[in-house]
Amino acid sequence: MTVLPVPAPASPPDPHAVRLLLRDERLRMHWQPIVELATRTIIGHEGLVRTPADCAWRSPDLLFAAARREGCTLELELACVRLALAACCEAGTGRLFVNVSAEALAAMADEPLPQPCPRHDGLPLAGVVLELTEHERVHDLEPVQRALARWRAAGATLALDDFGDGRSSLRLWSELRPEFVKIDKYFVRDVHRMGDKLKTIRALQQLADTFGSRLIAEGVEHADELLVLRDLGIPYAQGYLLGRPGAALASGLPAGVLETLAARHIVVLPEDRHIANRGLTAQTLLIEAPALPKDASHAQVAELFHQHPDLESVALLDERQRPVGLIARHTLQELSLNQLYFRELYGRRPALIHANTQPLCVEIHTPIEQLTQVLTSPDQRYLREGFILTENGRYRGLGTSEQLVRRVTEARIEAARHANPLTALPGNVPLTMHIERLLDHGEPFIACYADLNHFKAFNDQYGYWRGDEMIRLLAKCLAAACDTRLDFLGHVGGDDFVLLMQSPDWAERIERAIRTFNEQARLLYDEAARAAGGIWAEDRHGVQRFHPLTTLAVGVVHVHPGQYRQAEAVASAAALAKHHAKQSAQGLYLLDGAASSAATVAPIATAPTAAATMSAVTPPPCQ
């Protein structure tokens, strides 16, 4: 008797299989609003797929990962597109952003276009924005462009998603010419605090102008981020702050968002404080000078110097063009003068015996700032002979100490225009840019010029180390008086600082800064000077006289809309106010030109400060 095997019971279908979700039409769309910042209105929604409550895959990422395992990614994506387009009637006249990969778009190149109900202008797909995702998979643009042409003819437009996340392609932007480009949320997050992200967004703005696209900032979660985007002129934004995805279309913006966007002040933008020196390398020092082989004689070196009167040194190279020595013109001249019959004895002998066989070799891609050690090196030959510039170890040319000193000085001066090296506060360039933004915005603001009284005498008496400490104290006191969201603090050099304030309580803030500084600056003097109320020292004319303790003076200009057209005029008015403040016992003066073109100068009513107290000190006799 033959016993037949009992067949194993069939496995029940996985209730969470993606194919079953598609078959049973259990997927739903949620909608996240996209906001036009200038008008504070919702201009469209992005459709985002959601699974049922009992589904194992609670997020779109998990859902699509499961689809990849089942081999039905394209089927899932096309289903999501159809599901989103089915909501076109409900979306009304607003734009509907529909996510689609290049693969899915190419697959639809020869398929009939979906036919949602007619849009407001008669085109079936008007208002639909195809949001192209997963850019790294775009290898063949031809079917994508063919499909896109058909969709655009029916009224649809294109958006590039997550631009800047490492997968996006500038080539796609150039060739597909999307109407919208979404800035990846990485660059939006903390943009109010990170200058490098701000620079990236500004660069994207330039690209958008070049290609005729409009930018949408994704991932906006904080009011400070939103204000920066608004003030930069980014047209659209999307994120949890503006509205979370929901089953229903958003009808309006939260009250807090409307209040933020309606704020009249402009934000203080973060600074990228290393902008000036970035990219400056040793290649800027390159002198393309001839070289000689390592066995070249003294006579050959002398002949080369004769042929090139401006050449101060000659590099000696091995067979692989790698430097093995450097001989200077002055070395050859000194040998010729100080040794009888030098030419006869050494003319045919290798010059390497009198060369520096350990020359300084610098790769041309070395940042200039790293070469400052050359200027302070105990080996002074580098300053006279110069150094050799190489690329991958091979000879490229020479560099001189004079060039290095000039380049380092220029770089540091330029850097100081962007950020003061002592306090790391913004310098003249960002200060001017912020004044221009304030003037262009047409809102009133306060410009303050802060300077120290009797600082030179303190600096001469105690040295620049203590002087730097007092300047850093001043920076600390002024920074503490600022609301970082509303008030800009710049250090224009020495003990000169400028504040551009939009805080409504600016007067109390400045008075507090003066009071705090004057109290703490006293502690930087020795006990005898504090007891005497000052020090005896030479003034700027070399006359010995008594100098009271250093105090802070602040000149204030109330800038009204239309009063000034240029940043230089604001700075000049603030400097004039500072001049009056230095003459004041209170150390604080207001220059207000609102009533007429002729500005009036008046002291701000304030409690007596330490400056006023100091003016009453009777100087002790000169020791």
C-alpha cells in the first residue's frame, strides 16, 4: 500500500503585503501645505502616502522598503500618483505636488495621461506639480524628457525634490529646467545660526535666477528659520511649523506663523567668519623660475644668475625633478668675494656643496595661513633665500618671503573686514551689508557707535595684552546688551564698535552696557590707579597729564525711514553722535534727524553713570 504524503497547508497570505494593500486600495493620501511667504497664503499641498492604522509599515520609508523586497516599487509608486491625482478636484485651484521617481515618470512616457477632472483653466493637469525624487537613479534622460513634455503640454509643471542632499544633480536642473526646486531640509535647519548654510541658500538663489526656477525651502520647524528665509526672499516654504501632513487640506496658517511673517523687523543673519581666507593657497606665491640639475657646477649657477638678474635663488633637482638643494645669489657672491681664486677652485665643482640641502619645500595647495610659521622660523635662511614650491613633490617654482608677508597681510586685512580677529565679531563688510538691508526694508532702527574714553593711556600704561583684555570686555558687555534676533553688533577696529538695534528697549540695554562696562573696567587697573581714579601718562601730544579711568561712550542715531540712503551716511551720523557722547558726563548721546534734515543732538535722560562720577575725581599730583 502506497502512502501518499500529506501536502503541507498553504501559508496564509501576509495581511501586510504591499500588493494586498494595493489590491484592496487601502492606501490614503495626507496633505502638507506649501506657503508663499510674501503673501502669507497657502499656494498648494504635497501629497504624502499613508498606510492603514493596523499596517506594520507606519511610514512611507518603511512602506517603500517593503515594496522593494516584494519587487513592486514601480507598481506602488504609480498607485500613489493615481491616488494623489484623484484628489485634484478637492484641491481646488491650489497646486498639487505629486512625488514621482524618474523611473516611474519614464514608465509613463508612452502611457495615456491620467484624466482628473478639468482644472480651472481647462487643462486637465493644470496645477499639478510632478516632484521628481531619487535623482541619483536618472541615467537616461531621454524618456524622462519625453514624458515630461507630454505632462507639461497638459498643464503640469516640474519640481526637483531635496536639492542639495548629495543625490541631486545640477545637470538635471540645467536640462529639465524645473519650475520649482526644493531646498533640502539640511540647509534650512538652523540657517539662522549657521553662516555656511546661509551662503549655500544664497548660491541656490543665484542658480534659480539663472535657470528661471522658484525655490521652496523644506523642513521649516522654527520661527527664526522662517524669518531668515523670508528676509532672504525665498518665495515658498514647507515644514512642520507651517503645517503638518493631515487627512484634510489646510485652510489657513497657524496664528503664530502669521504673526511671525507679519513682524516688521528684519533678522540678523549669521556670518561665515572665515570667508576671506578660504581658498587662498601657496600657489598665489608661485614664481616660475628655472632650475638646474643637482650636479650643476658653480659656473653654471653663476651663468644662470647672470641671465636672470631678478632671480635670487636656484633650485637643484634630482632625476625625478624633486628638489635636493637651493643655492642663493648672495651665497655665491659672498663666496666669490671672501675666497681667493674661488672661481678657479670651485667653478667646475658641483654647486650642491655650498647649497642649502634642506630647503623649505611647500606644496602649492597649502593654505597661506599655514605658512606664517616661515616668518617666525629660527632658520632665517628662509627669509633671505625663499622657498621651493612643489606639486606632488615635483618642482614647480620658487616663493619669496616678501611675497609671503604681503599675501598674509592682505589676507588678514581682508579677513578683518569680515570678522575682527580679536573678538570674532563681524567687521566692516557685513556691517555695511546689514545697514543696507535695514535701509532697504524701510523700518526705523537705532545705530550706535561705541568707543572708549582714555583707552590709549591705559593701553600704554599696562601693555597691549591688558588692552586686548579690555576690548574683549567691551565686546562682552555690548553683546550681552543685544537681542541676537534683532540687534547686530560689529567690531570695526580697535575700541570702535557699532550696534544696529531694533529692540524696543534699546535705551535701557545701552545704559546697562555702559554701567556694566564702567564697573568692570575699573578692575583692570591696579589698586593705586583705582584709588586715585586714574593714571598719569602722556597724551597724544606727548604732554604728561592725568587720565581718568577708562569708560564707555556711545553715540546713538535714531534712523527714520527715508532719512538716509547709504550705509556710509548712517555710519557718519553715528560717528558724529559718538563725538558728542565722548564730551558728555553721561557717556550717551542721541542724534535725531526725524523732525528736519538738520539733525539735532540731545543727551538721553539716564541715571548718572560711572563716567559722570569719574569726571568729579580730583587728579592726584604727578609722581
